[in-house]
Amino acid sequence: MVSNQVLQSTLEGLKNIARIELCVLDAEGKAYAFTNQDMEKYSPQAVEFVRSPADSQEIAGCQFFKIYDEQQLEYILVAQGTTEDVYTLGKMVAFQIQNLLVAYKERFDKDNFIKNLLLDNLLLVDIFSRAKKLHIQSDKCRVAIIIEARAEKESNTLEIMRTYFGSNNKDFITAVDENSVIVVKEIDESFTNDDIDKICESYKSQLNGEGVDDIRIAYGTIVKEIKEVSRSYKEAKMALDVGKIFFDDRDIMAYSELGIGRLIYQLPIPLCKLFIKEIFDGKSPDDFDEETLTTITKFFENSLNVSETSRQLFIHRNTLVYRLDKLQKTTGLDLRVFEDAITFKIALMVVKYMNYMESLEY
């Protein structure tokens, strides 16, 4: 069924063209939209008209029309005017509303198909048969993009996205839960992550302009068949979650850029705790003071380069060496040795993952 808002705006637009008053009622005589509130008084006549076998009829100086949705009576249109061609104009309005019903039904069917496709609720044979029936090409390159916005703004995000980016019938914008909006974007085979990043930036910019803040966007890998869209969606979901843990400074995250964070995210918590206990002997990197953590972070950022790290920290090289020696005595790991540095880096990421998962429990 077409929304009341769309019906109202349609009637107002057609009134400005046809110069007649219009009202749309349901089979029980309830008015959904009208250009003049006085038109609601024709509710009893509309109910009587429903019982008649005629599809159009003149009653009380107005033209009444039945509008069907697949042979099921959906609306009664009442047209009132002083011109001689009220019948013809009313017939055109009824035709326009009929087309709206078809368009909305098709969009609903496509939206329902995409939701079930994302959630793996369709058999392989059903995917291709339904895609063909809905005139959706199955062999186009696509990518799943998830947009998550601040809680109080989420209810608007879907409508904003559909308003500004939903006119392209090759793309699908939907939601499978109340927390995020999913875009299944058809793209060119030559597209790279940089191209998709630009698309995501345009989404973010438009939403920001509409007052939606705290936006995080993630996307999966490019797939070449519609049956693989669900995989791209699952990858985008993981990219969104992993990005919050290990890349909290980034608003746009690609699944292909998750690196080792993707592996850590799939580890069971008990195994993570055992690993940390073995590495730090019951201690935690959280116990290190701010100076030590800053030194470690900067040392990793500079690829274990002592000279460059000491320069960026504005300390003498010997001071940095002293700090690294002190850390080695505490943990048994020498960050100047590549293998120890890798172990320490992974341990820091595991602790970050554990802290994040623990925060979700509260």
C-alpha cells in the first residue's frame, strides 16, 4: 500500500494540474488523502459505491472510481469539479494512483527479496528465479555497504538514503535491523577500494548535511554474482565490528583492510585469556603507565626504528633504549627483535579485543 504522505502529495500535485478536488478513501469509507477536507463527507457514498458492480459512477455531482491492486479493491477515488471533463481527469488520476500501487508493490517485492538474500533465507535456485522475475540482473558486480548512525537518528537514515540515492534502480537500499542501513551497490568491474571509499564519503556527507552524526560505514569485497551478495554483507558486518575495536579513528572501513584484526576477532575469549596469561604472566598491558604505552605505540608506528622513534618522542636515543630494556625485564620481550615485537603487538590487539567484548556485556 502507498503511504498516506505519498498519496497526499500526489493528489495535491494533480489538483494543481487538473484544477479539480480529489479524495482517496478505502473500501470502508475512511479518507486517506484529500485536497479539500470537505471531500470527506462523501464517505457514505463511497461505501455504497463499493457495493455496486460499476468501476466508475457519478454520485452526488462527483465522479467515483475504483482502484484495484491485482483485482483486489484498494481505493475509491472521488473527483469533484465544475469542468465538463471531470470524468476524464478523474480517470487519469485513478490511472496514476494505480501505477503508484504497482511501483510500490514492485519496490516492496525487491526489498523483501534483498533482505532474504542478505540473511541467507533463500535457496540457490530461488535466488536466480526470483531475481529474473523481479528483473534484477544476476551477473553484475556488487558490493554490500553498511551504514550505522547515532541511535536517535537511525529512524531517519533509511529514508534519507532512499530519498537521495534510491532513484537508481540498479542499487538497493534496505534495513534488516534497527541499527543500520544496508546498500547493495552495483559497481563497475574495474572499481577499487578507493572508488568505493568515494561512494561512502558521498553517503556520509549527505547524511551529515541532513543532521545525522556519528556515522560509521563498512563494506565487504566486490562480488560478481547476486548469490554472493550475502557474503559481501557478512564481510561488511565484520568490518564494522572489527573497525570499532582496532580502527576506532576511521569512519569508513573495508573488509580487505582488516588485516590480523580479522583473525583476532574470531578467537574465543577463553583462548585469548590463556594467551595473555602466558605472555604477560598474569599481568596486562593495561597495567603499563602512559609513558610506556606511548613509547610502544610510537616504536611500532616507526617500524621498530630506534632513531626515528626517539626523534618523534623528543627524547635521547639512550633514553628510549633504557625504556625498551626496562620493558624487556618486565615482560621478557625485546621489542627490537622482530619476533618479540610481533608477539607483543598481537598481545596488545588481543587485550583491546577482550576489553571491547567485555564492554558489550554491560
